[in-house]
Amino acid sequence: MLQFIRNNAQFVIMCFAWVFCGMVNETLGVAAVALSVVMLKLKGMYKELILGLFFLLVMSDSRQSEALYAAQAKNIYIVLLSLFYFFDRKNFTGTNDYFKPFILFFIWSAAMLMQAPSVNFMNSAMKTLSYILLFTVVPAYFIKAFRELGESFIKEVIMLFCCILLIGIVMIPLFPNTVFLVGRFCGVYGNPNGIGIACTLLFMLVFISLKKFPGLLDQNETRIVYGLIILSTLLAVSRNTMMSIVIFLLFARFYEMGYLAGFAILVVALVAYELINQNIVAIVEALGLGHYLRAEAIEDGSGRLIAWRAAWKQIQSQFFLGRGFAYDEWYFYENRHWLSALGHQGGVHNSWLAIWMNTGLIGLILFAIGFIKTFVKAMLHSKLAFPVLFAVIFSASFEAWIMGSLNPFHIVLILILNFIINIDQFNADREEESVVPIS
């Protein structure tokens, strides 16, 4: 990580400048980000443009008032990236077709704006646009970085997120009230579940990267990276993260043996899950982990069942159509008082219910088609694609991060999938370029 900081000293200083300007004044913070993005583009620093977006999205997830600038700046950031992409296509070589399986979903989502509550229309329209841009523009920047930097780009991304995790851990003795929420570690993220999702995705990115490039990290770097992920997960007491990582590792092991073995373990896992689910509290207590894993909250899903029932009841009124992007956020905010009285905090806590609320059953089906098509395509390039799919389905069933466009989680999943799908072609192109013609 020290090498990352030394090699990217200007970028690190820029990020600290954003934070400082945002602490002084929200408008100043937004202006600093916008000016930096333009300057990075003029200098052709595309890697820094991507890393900057990652950093800003993490900052926008923070619950601290000093980070409010990031929530505004990220909208400007994605718009500027889109303008650079659409008006400077000569600098973006390679095929970017990540968005194609989702075109029908985008069209349907745009049509559902007609169903959005009037008070939420502008927010819904902006969320729809940002979601489309996330799928169409951001992968083009990933592809460009892959082609120019190869595996070193992936290492830079990994090190950036490790630095973010490390900052949160270092802040524990200095600012405990900032990095803990209700006794659980959240680091610089907004809540413990957020850092848990981040650790899940980072773990999978590191695991896949090391499979593709065994020499990407040396032994000490590997230990530090995995150590930070594990420590952050344990401090956050994220049951979702622990289970998602176990699912990923379990399926990764069996899919290495072949798809038949992978399918067999899927069947076994489904049966085992039902048995464990029926006896989870007794199992946790028997292991002596009742207090640590908050056994008293397991049966009601830490308030999630309340959210899921509320979402399902609301879905009945717009079963097939939905009410537009961000309707789930609007609905749960508008009803936060009576939901809080029942023991629920936050949103719907389920990506699939969120998509259903926003775009209806038709939208959910269209998204599922694009989602599965993308993973099937990735499966043709790596047997690790399906383990990622199973872990993501589990994780997204307890948090609505798949529905988010400009959160620090969905973009990492898109990075992982583009990495899997395109890495073979990138390696072939680089080998071809390295061949010196005989004169």
C-alpha cells in the first residue's frame, strides 16, 4: 500500500483535497471534484478518473455531514465521464457491450417514470439516467484501463480499497464514534452492512485476480489484503458478508472440479440451507456465538422481515408495472416513523424486492434475463463466474445494493464481470502487440 501511495502521490493528494474542500464548504467540495475531473481528462489520466470515481462513491456512502459534497459531486462526475466518452470515442477502443443484455430493462424503466409519484419524479428520472450510464459508460473506462495497464490496473483498484479499509481501522482509537455505529464497525462507509458488502466484493475481486495472475501480489501483500478484509468483516459483525464469502469459496472449490460437481453442491446447499435456516438460532447458541452474531435478531432478520412485508404489501398495488426508480427509497422514507416503531431502520433490504417495487414484475423479469445472460457469458471465460453469481444473489437478497447506480458496491461487481469477460481478449491483444515482426 505504501508503494501504491508513492506511485499515486498526486492522486492521493487530490483525494485529500476533495475531502478538505468538502469539509470547508459543500459547494467548494463539488467544484473541486468537477475541476479535478476535467483536468484529469485533459492530461489523459484515465486510470485516475476511474480510481477517483471509486473513492468518491465510497465518500458518498458516508453518514458524516462533512461528506455531503460527495453525494452531489458523484452526479456531476458520472455526467462528465459520459460526455468524455460520447464526444471522444477515438480514445475508447475495444468492444463495450456490457449494457446490451439490459437494453429492454432500460427502456421499460424509462417508461415506468410515468408511474412515479410526482414529488419523486425528478429523483426517479435522475436515478434511471445514472443507472443507464453506469452500465453503458463505466465499462468503457474499465476496458480502456485493462487494455493500457493490464493486471496492474486491477492491483491499483485493490490497493485503493485496502487503503480505504485501513483508514477506517486506524481511525478506531482516534475517532471511535465516527467509525462505529451501534457497536459495529463501519469504517468510512455509511453503516456496517455497507462495509460488509464492500468486503464481499473485494474478496471476490482479489481471489479471481490471483487466479488469473498468480504473481499479482506477493505473499506479504496477499496476507495484508486478506487480513484487512477479514478484520473489517469481523469488526462489522456482518453475518451476510461471512455467509457470502463462504458461499463463494465453497462453490469456487467445487466448480474447479467441473460444472457437474458445482451443480451437485448447489442442490446440496439448497437442502442444507433450509435445514440450517430452521435451526439457525439453536446452532449459533450451541457454537457459543449467540452474543457475537446477535442471535436474538436472527429470527426477525434484524428488522428485515418487517421491511420485506411492507415492500410485498406495496407491490400488490402495482404488481406488474412498478412506480419508477427510487420509489422504494421514497416509500420507506415517507413511512419511516411507523416502520421504526415496528423495529425497522433503513430501506427495503432486498435488491429483488426493490427492483420489483420500482419496475414491477415485468421489470424484474427483464433485469433477471440481462443479469443471467451476463453471468452465462462470463461463465464461458471462467468457472468462477457462477460462484460469484451465487454469492451476489445471497448478498443482494439482504441489501438493495444491486438497485443502486452510484453506490460503491454495484460498480465493483461490474468491474469483476468485465474483468472476467474481457481478460482473455486483453491478454491475446497484448501478446500480439509484443510480437516483434522479423524484417
